[in-house]
Amino acid sequence: MEGRRYRQRTSEGMKPGGAPSWSFGASDSERIEEILNNLLYESNARCALLVDRTGQLVTTVGEQPEFDSAAFASLTAADFSANDQLAALIGEEEFNSLFHQGRRESMYLADVGKRLILVVLFNQQTTLGLVRIKIKDAVEGLNRAFEEVFGRAEGEESPALERGFVDEAEDEIDRLFRE
Amino acid sequence: MSMINYASREINCKIVYYGPGLGGKTTNLEYIYNKVAPSTRGKLISLATETERTLFFDFLPVDLGTIRGFKTRFHLYTVPGQVYYNASRKLILKGVDGVVFVADSQIERLDANIESMHNLYENLAEYGYDLRQIPFVIQYNKRDLPNVSNVEELERHLNPDRVPAYEGVATKGVGVFDTLKAVAKLVIKSLG
């Protein structure tokens, strides 16, 4: 079970000695991946990525992307955040989805529970209309799944990192960051 | 908000370089990008204007390798320093694990440093974060210029809590790794 856990401190965290966290186990992970796989199958899209609002990649399903996924995740979060601010400026509460159209490749981004962003990459083998409809269903499923995850996160102890992690990481920092 | 992903056994930590415009934040990242082994870093992404002023952020992922079974990575970000880019600056602080304040040591930039430090406190407070509880280091940059304030004066204005502070000449790499090592170790300690 431990091998499938996922932990994240919430934005309300950052308090010393025990930031709130959430995690999901094997069954949550399977449920989320099933929703994403189903979305790809039904929409004929190539790849789905879940990114958190701070710019970190949570999971990828479908064709494994050949691009730099760390950069992609950080830009996705920035894109979504910038558009949130634009929405506020024109008096909208939010833009809960964004669409970027390219000549061959396009991407559709949708908010999941205000904490995650679902990104779907697709090409001319499908249509925007189909992708949009199927993403709506998937987002509903993901929202339900994550509501449970977040709901039980409060008060749950996060598994500790192995003893010796800090010392070893510090040695690596000295080795990596030198002239 | 370090992300520990027990499914893929990854730890990602977000470090943000903050400070007034033209203080040397991007120069710090460029130096790191050029000096660390290419196999340990990703692309340096810069969202900048045509005149190379940071518009939204710079981003550089640096890989520490696998530590006790966890692939450990630092995500380094800069923010745009100019006062009127505050909306973008605030967005980048979301989920920050560690902060580097890059101060411009020139006498005429003292007020800009102070204003930027206040802005950092304010923006963090809006997310419910307290800078005194976050790994935080300061770099006094541009020490090679003739018209600089002395370090004691900068400390008095910018570092009342006496967090670790380093003198730097980012264009030549002086102090860049000392600063990064200090904040990275503080972030790692906060995980343990």
C-alpha cells in the first residue's frame, strides 16, 4: 500500500511541525487512472496529464510524452493561474477550462476541484467537440474521487521519510552544487 | 508545498528567487544552468520580454538523484522584480518550499530592496504563509560594484531575523552556489 501513497501538503499548510496533507492509496490511484484511460478511449485523445496547481506533475496516462514534463507541468499551472486572474479582472469567478489549438496538436485543460488541472493532448484523429464532452464526464468522476481523497486527508498521518534521507541528500547537494 | 509522490517515489521541492527588478535573480539561475552537469538539469524556461526582463517567471528543474529510494528534484523559479508585475509574482509563490531573496547592494537600490521584501511578506501572507516559518536565505548581490551599501547596513534593513546571508557577484558566479546550497539544505531539513 505504501508504494502507492501520494502525499501533498495543502496550501493552508506551511505551519511548522505537521502541515496538513492528503494522500491516496492503491484503490484511489486505480480509480483515477481508470477514469483517465476511459476518457482517452472514448475521446480518442493521445494523452492525459494531471498537474497540481503549484506546477507539479501528478500522473500521466496514455502515450508517454516526449517533451520535458516538468517544464510542461510548471507552464500548465502558470497558464491556468494567469487565466484565473484574467477571469477575475473581467468579473468572472473563474475559467474552468482552457483550449489551445495548434495546427496538428491541441490541448484542453480543465479544473479539477480547484487543486488539480487535467490536461488532454489530442490531434486530428478526434474533434474538439468530442474531447470537450468526454472531459466533462471525466472531470465529474475525478471531482468525486478527489472529494473522497481530500475528505479523509485531514488528521491522517503522513508516512515519514526513511532515516538518513536528510544526511544523504545534504551530501548530494554539496556534490552537485560546486564550482 | 513539497510534493512527495509515494506512487512514483518522487520528491519535488519548489524554491523561489525573489527580489527587486534587475537584481540578478535570472542571472543566478543562468549560472546554475551553465555550471551543473547537463544530465542533472532540465531546460531553463524563461518567460521574458523582448528586452530580456522577466515577464512571468524563469524555471529550472535540477535533479539531485535518487536518495533512499526517492527521486529528489528542486524546481527553481524566479519572479519578475518590477513592481507592476505583482499579480504574476504572487502566483509563483503558491506552494513555495524555500525562498532566496536576491538583494541589489547598490546604495540607490536600498529602497527598492526594502519595498520588495515587504511585498514578499505580504504576498506570502495572502497564502497564509509566514516567511519566518519557511526556509529562507538572502543574497547581497553585485558586491563588485563601487557604489554598494555595506553589508551591516543591508543586514539592518533586510535581515532582522538574521537568516543565512551571502555576498554575491552573480554575473561571475560568486556566492551563487553557496546561496543555493544553503536554501536547498534548509528545505531538505524541513522534509525530514
